[in-house]
Amino acid sequence: MRKKEKRVIIYGTFDLLHVGHILAFKQAKELGDYLIVGLSTDEFNAVKNKKSVFNYLERKELLESIKYIDLVIPEENWEQKPDNIKKYNIDILAMGDDWKGSPKFEALKEYCEVVYLPRPLNISTTQVKNRIKNENY
């Protein structure tokens, strides 16, 4: 008898791909067997007051080339997470620990396990953008 595949999902914008993103994907994949990334669409980023350097299709293409990621799906709104959890048979939702305690994610414990990942190397896309802007690299 085959062991049930453990499915993990992580959400984000993942613009200006950097080593922190890769380490987060690696950590998330280590929690299970199959990793799905819910990638924020350009329209959803606008709602969140975020502007990406790369558009959705470009970011999706980059993510699909990463060995830890099995599937990339669009994240179009905050409310879709419970439906995604059910539709994709998710066992674990992985999020950065900067979201720990957020009602948005704590409420999802009703549907699956929620695991908060430590921010690897204390790096963020905002820091990368600032380094480029200030030519401090």
C-alpha cells in the first residue's frame, strides 16, 4: 500500500527572485511531497498596493523552473485559500513567520496545518529593490 502524498502550499508575489525565496521553497517542500505555489496575480498585487518588476506570467515562468515547485496557481484574492486547500487536498499551508499570529492565516488551521517558516538570511524583495535603487551592492 502506497503512503498518502503530503501536499504543501505557499503563497506570495515572489518578484525579483532571490535566495530567500529559494530557501523558503526548499523549506516548504521539505514539509511534504508536493509543493504548490499560489502566485499573486498583478491585479491582486494592485489590491495589496504592491507593484512587481516582473508581471504575473514572467514570475510564473521563473517559478516553474525551480526544482522544489510542482505546480504554480494564480492567487487572485485573500478569500480563495480555503477553496484552494480543499481543491488541491492540501495538508500544510506554509507562510513566512512575519505572518505568524495573523487572523488571515490562523483561521486556516480549521482546514489544514499552518506552518510558519523563519525568514531565511533576513532578506526580502524590498531590501533587494532598495539595494538596487541606492546602488549599494
